[in-house]
Amino acid sequence: MDKGPESSSKIHFKPSDWRKLQANNQEQQQQQQQPPEETMAEDWQKAAKAKADSVLALIPKEWRISDIPSAEEQRDVTGDFVRKYLNEKEIEITETDAVGVVEKTTSGQWKSVEVAKAYCHRAAIAHQLVNCLHEIFFDQAIAKAEKADKYFEEHKKPIGVLHGLPVSLKDQFHVKE
């Protein structure tokens, strides 16, 4: 037997009371789920600093720049500015196009190791100036270049058509070690 809406055990609220109750519940849930904003900012800053420090630690000390100018002091960090941190051979190598690098490495004029080190050095300088690297694999690059040089020495021919050419990948690609 239906007794009608008056006998219902439901509690009835005015719309304004209902909105206040919802807002109060949402606020309580947010406070429980999220740490205070200051803590989140501190955690983010700590994590970012830890990552930046770990990347910087992978740059050899001899490639470190002691006095890094601010963006206001040095607007253009290319060309002559970056060249002052490189030797003549590194400038020649890193300013040669890919075809030229391969011609030199596959003919034996340049060693793959010297090419890899030149590019790694220039990348290390760029990173210190503009924070452009997410991961650094300089040691692996040099180790692979050593293998390429050893192969070239033993067989008197390049490993392949890109013998000695350094390659850098954007971090969205999965790289097999």
C-alpha cells in the first residue's frame, strides 16, 4: 500500500541547502586527496632539481661551463659564442653535414670516436646553456663509436652506410640498450 510522498523516509532539502552541502563535501574530499598547494610546489621543485642535477652529473667535468650567462646577458648562444668552448677539430666535425661526416668516417679520415666525442661535447655545452637534454648517453655513444672504429680497423671497411654518424633521438622513442 502506497502512503504517498509525505511518508517517505527521504530527507528533503531546499536547492540552496543542497548546493552548500555538495560544495562542503567536495571541499572535504579535495583536502583529503591532495596535499596542500605549497607542498605540491615544493615536491615538484625538488623532483625537477633532482632530475636536472642527475643529467648535469653525466656531463664530464672537462666539458662543464663555469660561468653560464643569463638569457638577458647572452641572447644568442649559437655560432661564435658556442665555438669558444670547442677546439678547432670539434668545430670542423660538428659543423660538417651528415654526408660529409660519413664520407670522412667511412674513408678513415676521421675516427668514429673523435666524431662522437665532438658531438657529445657540443651537446653538453648546449644543454648547460639551454637545458635541452632529458637523458644523456655519452658513454654509450662513445662505446659504440669505439666498436665501429675497431671493426673498421679489422675489416678495412665501414659497418654500414651511416658508419660513424652520431644520431640523437627525441625522448618519445623507446630505445633498446
